[in-house]
Amino acid sequence: MIRKSIAQLQAEGAEQGENTLKRSLGAVNLIAIGIGVIIGAGLFSLTGLAAANNAGPAVTLSFLVAAVGCAFSALCYAEFASMVPVAGSAYTYAYTTLGELFAWIIGWDLILEYSVGAATVSISWSQYLVKLLGYFNLSLPAQLVASPFETIGMAGGAAVHGWINLPAVLIVVLITGIVIRGTKGSALFNALVVALKVGVVLVFIALGWKYIQPANYHPFIPPNTGEFGHFGWSGILRGAGVIFFVFIGFDMVATMAQETKNPRRNMPIGIIGSLLICTVLFVVFGYVLTGMARYTEFANSAAPVAVAFAKTPYHWIGIALIMAILVGYTSVILVDLMAQSRVFYTMSKDGLLPPVFARIHHRFRTPFLSNRLLCIFISLFAGFVPISVVGEMTSIGTLFAFIIVCVGVLILRKKQPDLPRAFKTPLVPWVPILGILTCAAMMFSLPLGTWIRLGVWLVIGLVIYFGYGKKRSLQSTDGLSKKG
């Protein structure tokens, strides 16, 4: 239960030298990083499903409900990020409020979540690449686009087993190379990708607006069918739960604290700014989508934009949509890899993982060895595990991290109310409490299998912690004496 003091964390954040991360990010870069991971392909698929099965045209209200739920946690993240400008995000915040064991649990869990997230997205990226090539009558050998545990049906009716999902592996390796070469370069690449993604959303809104049929909005809130979550106000709430995970990603901004210029000012701007911008885009996107086509037409469709644009003369939208998804997935992989390696780096600096992973590249000033190790780990998942397996590992760990951060704000406000806070979460304790309740409800709605997989991973982590990390922790007397 040993804790780090706020003063100690602030001193770590102020460290400079060859073995520290380079501060090169401004507020605009942080907003772009947040948008880069929030706007993913989920926007182009989950919106239609939530409208067809839960909320109808009122899916726009579902977006607002989900955004409010995220905002409770985002405000708590912003307070911590302004006080403790150190890489590690929820791991670091738990270290100073709940103690080392909870910090380890959160850090270990985030490593899994970011790894599985990046692997899942890379596998789907590979599948969409195959579809895009098909538009141009190009193809890759079936054995090289699937894992050994998958069977691919051929045109003549034959079936072949996959060997390795090579495009998924290559995109992970390519993005790792970009991340290693420096945060500024990664941020520039991400900014370009974000500009393309936001451009696609704006083009959809601009082209689709004149094809809106007002009759499609009636009834705006379809009457409940008698079952909770199927339309009516309960449907709006269930729809918010369906699309909640579209918003997850703003928390990754907090992992970039030690690479941010003037973090006390820029971190809150990056966290809250990216969430606000995405909320506005998502609400307008949902409004246009459900105005172009009747919400019932989106049932069982993972491509609602294509359904909507079938009502227009823009038949090229299929290719454009796949390209948008590929671009969106690329930036999500990028931010996943950046955030994950920073958590790994911070845990290594604290002595909980081998010190080699805290080594910084002499030229690029990035944790390159952490990047390389995680690249191998994620590539194995991406190349040899079916998406049906990795895709089932949802964001339960991220929700757990949100709860820890909200609890942390309550603890510090009680124990150290006079600490300087460049940004203060408003309406404490109500905002953190609402954040805890919202995230807990989302966690308990997840299937049992998700909890079991999380439990197995945490047991492995606890074995490593008590077998290695606890003995070498630089916060313990034993660890400090060894360092000396």
C-alpha cells in the first residue's frame, strides 16, 4: 500500500536529460491524439445498430448520454493530469492515491487492454485492406491474410487454412517504427490521419444533409416494445451503452504528460477538447444518418453509411468508406502503441518491471525497447490469433481505470484539499461519484467471459508483482537500498 507523494511525482515530471522523454506536444497535438483514437471505425458501424435496435432517430440523444458519462471521468482525468504531469495515466494516479498494489493492477491491466485493442484493430485493418484491393481486382494469397486457426472459403467452393495474417503484422511493425522515431513525428502523422478522418465525417454530413427526409424522424423516440432497451427512454440509455465505447480514447491523452509542453495547461485542454469536438461530430453524424434512411433499415448492418448513401447517386461511397475505415484504424493503432509503451516505461522506471524497458533512445528520446517488445507481443496476436478471440476482450480494464481515477480525485480532495490544482473537477464529490456509478454499470453489463479473462490476466500479473516487482520497487526501503 506504499504510495508516491504528489511532490515526488511532480519532481519526476520535471526531470530533464538524455534518459527522459522529449517534451514536444502542444494542446493541438493532444486534441489530435484524442480525436485520433476516439474517431474509429466504430462510428461507422455502431451508430446504425444502436438506432435500429435501441433508440431510433433518438440515437443522437444516446450520443449525448454517452458523452456525459465519459465527461464525468474526463473531468477527473483533467484534474490529475494538471497536477501530476507524468506518463502512466491511471497507473500513476492510482500510485499516489490507492498505493502500489492497485497501481500495478491498473498498469498491468492497461498493458493487456492496449495490446488486445491494437491487435484487434490490426486484424480488422487487414480484412478491410483485402476488401479495398478487391475493388481493383487485386488479391493476396488467402493463406497470408488469416491465422492458422481460420479457414478461408475460396471462389470455387474449396477451403484453405490460413498461415499468418501478414498485413496485420506488417501494419503493427510499420506503426511501431513511426512511434519509435519520435513523439513529434508520430503526432504529425496522427494529425494528418485525423484531418482525413474528420474530413470524411464532414463530407458525409455535407453530402447527406440535402438528402434528409423529415419523415424519417417520426417518431423521434419510437415507443417501447415492452422490453427494456428496445426503444423508448430505456432504448436511449441502452443505445448509449452500445456506443459508449466509441468515446473511449481520451484517457490515452493522459499517458503523454511527460512529452507535453506546459502540461498543467495543455493536458486538460487535450482531454476535454477532444471529447467535446467528437461529441459534436457524433451528434450531427447520427442526425444526418437517421434522416437519410429509416432507422429500421440499419438492422443487422455493419455499414449503415452505405445503407444511407444507397438513397443518393454517390455510388463511390463504398470505396471511400473502406478507405476512411483503414485511415481510422491506422491512427487508433498508432495511439494504442504510443499509450501502451508509456505505461510500460513508467512501470519500469518505478522498478516494477526490468529497468531495460525504461531505456530511452539516444536520438529519438522514446522508450524504444518497450516499443520493440510490445511490437513482438502484439504481432503474435495479430498474425496468429483469430479476431473472434481477441475481439471478445473488451474495454473492461479501461472502465476499471476510469473508476480508479474518479476514486482518486475524491481521496485527494479529502486528504490534501490545499494542493495546487491548475484544473479542478467541478461539483466534487458529485461528478466523481457519477463517474464511478456510470462506469460500474457499464462494467457489470459485460459478459462473464470478459471478467474471467480479466481475472486470469490479473492473476498472472500478481505472480509477477510478488515474484519480481515488489522486491525491486524503488518505493520500498529494500528497493531504495538496492538502488543506492
